[in-house]
Amino acid sequence: MSTISLSSYIKSSSYWSKLAGVRWPFILSLIILWLTSFWLKNEYGSEDSNLWLVMKLFLQFMQLTIIGLFVLSLLTALTTWVYFLTLVRNKKVTLQVNFGDGQKAEAGWVPLSVAISGPVLRPLLGTIQARLVFTQKRISERIILDTNIIKPRHLWRFAIRGRGQTLLHDRGIYDVEKVLVSVCDMLGLLSLPCTIPFTKQLYTLPQPLSEKNVNAQPHSTEEQKHRIEIPKRVEGEHVNYKEFETGDNIQRIVWKIYAKSGQLVVRIPEIKDPYASHLYLYVSFFHGFNMNEGVFETELLNIYKDFVRNLFEAVQRNGYDVRIPQDQEVPKISGLGDKKIELFQITAASWQDKNAPSVYVKYNKAAFVCLSSLIPASEIELIARNLPQAIPLVIVKLSTAIPSPFQMSVKDIFFRPEKKPSDKLRQPWLFSSLRKSLLHNEAEIENALRDRENCWLTDTLDLNNG
């Protein structure tokens, strides 16, 4: 028997509420009219009262006026909707959608433009609105198509367009399935829908945080292909010595060592390598929990991707070519090249339970390892045992990714904090079973890493590993 988690219920209910055709003002208006009529009839409903006769006549006039406005509003919207359906069925309308810079944008409020070409009519004093419908029960904000596009030397418009912003909070790929066009009447009572098939792939990048510096050194050097302007010293004085041989410069003999041991050794001349080394940053999206595709799991993935992006950019500031080996197959998007796709790779990744980090991480190549606290403590302990002490290991603490509803600062008392999409998850997350499992796992991780240096269980990028 399948069960629906709290996380999945919140996600699905939010999706279906946005697709509702009957608007809440319509239902509220009917309830208020009925309650007002019921109350007046009980208070003054006496046929012998002159006040009631006048009031009854006034109520009838008001009812007919309101009903007339409702009918006019609904009829014009219904007529326009039927006409629009006919245009769509006869393929006389075309859609154009522009998103961010064309294909990508940073997660958050993203510029969005929708245009419909064709002989489209708006309802009397009403509007035509559009939403993008994505896979995985995601939907954009409404865009009101309130701008007419007119050809030069023509009086009649050939298209309508709307510009606005939509909140795309989740970091990742958005596959557009269709565009939901809604015809709204002038009173905002109904939103008559019409879906138009439309496919497009968009993606939102993790959000950048304040710049940090994280020190990391390459653990292995690959084929020397990437030349750099400033050579790095790889060996030389104060680094290596060798025994004196015929032909060596006697000026490089270390006489202090000879005085102590009687052995002639010379300093190796400084050598500079004019090539860059590659730095491998291993990032695992593995999880060891029973997870659904709900709002909690999605929000944890968003926070983890933000951390990984900023860690990746902080490590890049060391001046090396940073590479992130894949722990999963990521989808490809047309127009995106195969080179320098690490940032897209982070964006497109998802939680997976197939490729465990103990198998994924190559200890002889890794220069930095980043894991999440969704990985079982036993798995992290195994990695920490096999990973050389010189290699930094960071575990991102996710139990605090969604703040507590009781968490507030002194500034919040005087200034209203900016609302975030995750705010509505604060209270449900407090009682979530996933949070309880995370807290227990993080306690075990902290205990397992107690004796290891150069490792962190943290939710910030202040690693101080310099």
C-alpha cells in the first residue's frame, strides 16, 4: 500500500491550487451575499413592516444588478475563451517564450516573457494570462499579456505579449511541457484554462554567496596540456638534495651536512614547471534515506547545490583547473558544449542512491571531498579512514538547511525579513521524520570524525583550512 508523505502532499497541493479555474473571489462573493440576505431576513423579515418592504425592494435591485454584472462578466469571458479554443484547435496561434538570458538564469525571481501571435481577443475589461507548466508538478507565476504588438502601418495588432518575473526557486533543469493560457473575466471570478503544447528546456543555477577562499592543492598531475603564464616551483633549493656526482657544481655542496656526516651532497637546482595541474573536487549526491520527491528533499538539494557551487568557485581561486568527476549521469541540453560544464553538472545533479561515495571517490586523485549529511555515518567513516589526512573533507550539515520557525534575530523585531519560498516549510520541517533521521545521523558523523583532522561538519563555507 503506497503512502503519501507530508513533503509530497505539500508539493502536490501547491501545484493543483494554481490550476484551479474558479477563483476565490467568486466563492467568497456568493457566501457573503447569502449570509447578508439570510441575516437581513431574520432581523427585519416581517411583511407588516414598511422598513422591510423598502429593504426587500432594495435587496432585489442589488441582487439583479450583481447578477447582471456577473452574467456580463462571465459571458464575455466564456465567449472569448471558446473563440480562443477554436484558434488553438485550428493552429492559428503561435507561442514565444523568453526566459532569463535565453536558456539559463540564477534561481530566484527570473525574467519571463510570453507572446501569443494570432487574432486573439481579450474579454471585456478582462485579461489573458499565461503560465509555464513544467514536469514534476512545477508551475510558473502568472504573466498578464497586456501589451499589444502592432506591425508598422497597421491598425490591428498581430500579437499580444506580457513581461514579468516568475519565482523559479529550485536549482536544476525545468522541462516545459505546455503553456497554460487562462481567460479571466473583469471581476476576477473565473479563470478559464486552455493548454497549448510547448516544449523547451531551461535551467536555473545555484545562487552565489559571499566570496570565500578555500585552500586546496592538486593531489595528482595529469598530462601537461594547459600552459600557465607564471610557472610554479616544483622542486629546488630547500626542497631536495642528492649525492655529489662527477660533473655537479661544487658550489652547490652543502658543507654543513658534510661536517656532520662526512657525506657530500648538493642542492638540486630549482626547476620551474610551466604547466598547470588539475585539482579534483569530489562531490557526492548520494543519500542513504528513504526519500520521496517532496518539498523537503527538493529544498535540501537546493541548499546543497548552493554550497557546492560556492565551494567550487572558492577552490578555483587557488589558480588551478578544477574538475568535478560525475557520480551520476546528467541530462544534456542542446546548445551547451562539453567543455567547462562543471557548473551545469552541479545544477543538473539530483539525489541518487546507486553510486556510493566510498566507490565514487578516488583517493589517489582527490584534492578535496564534499559530502552531505544524508550519507550514512558508516559510509563517511569509511571514507575518512581511507582518505589521506592532507585531503580536506567537508560534510554539509543539512538538518539546519530549513530554519526553525522560532529562529529570529534582533533585526527581525524592527524590520520585516524578506519572505522566502522555504518559509512555509519551517513548521512542517520541525516535525518531519526526515529531520529527525538527519539529526541522528549527524550526531553519529560528528562522533566518527572526532579524531580526524582537516574535516568539517558544517553548514557554512568558513572552513579556515589555511
